[in-house]
Amino acid sequence: MIRYLIAESETADQREQRRRATGYSSAESFAATLTVITPGAQCDIVRPHEAECTLPGPLGGYNGVFLSGSPLHVYDDKPETRRQLDFMRAVFA
């Protein structure tokens, strides 16, 4: 089975606003598209900017990792930005 990991960094309010406008959060839109392109694919969504984020499995168990875009800015030295950067470092390690 093909497994994809989708990293989303919108806040809960931003996700809801996007759902009202388009029907999906950014990551949900990625997942919907990926399952059309790759029928039967498993798409897991994580929010690495959130303190309580845990991965559903090791990164090596995924065939691809997608970053759905981010309202965070790398120049803002905030905990959620540092967590997002740590996640990206782990992906590209």
C-alpha cells in the first residue's frame, strides 16, 4: 500500500475558515487529490506545529511527505515555527 504523510500548519480557526470556503482544509484537499491520483493510498495528516503532535508511524514508512503550505513564517521565532522546522529537518535528514 502507498502511504503519504501530509503536514498541515493552519490553526483550527484557519482550517474551519478554509472548510467553509472550499469544503476542505489544506491537508484534506491534498489527501482528496492524492487518493484520486493514487487509488487505495493511505493519507495521514499531522500538524507538526502543534505541541501535542505525534506521528502515526516512522517517517521511513511513508512513500512521500507533503507540506501543504504554512501561514507560519520562518523569521518568527516562535515555538510553533521551531516545531515545524524540526519536523522538516527530520523529513529531509
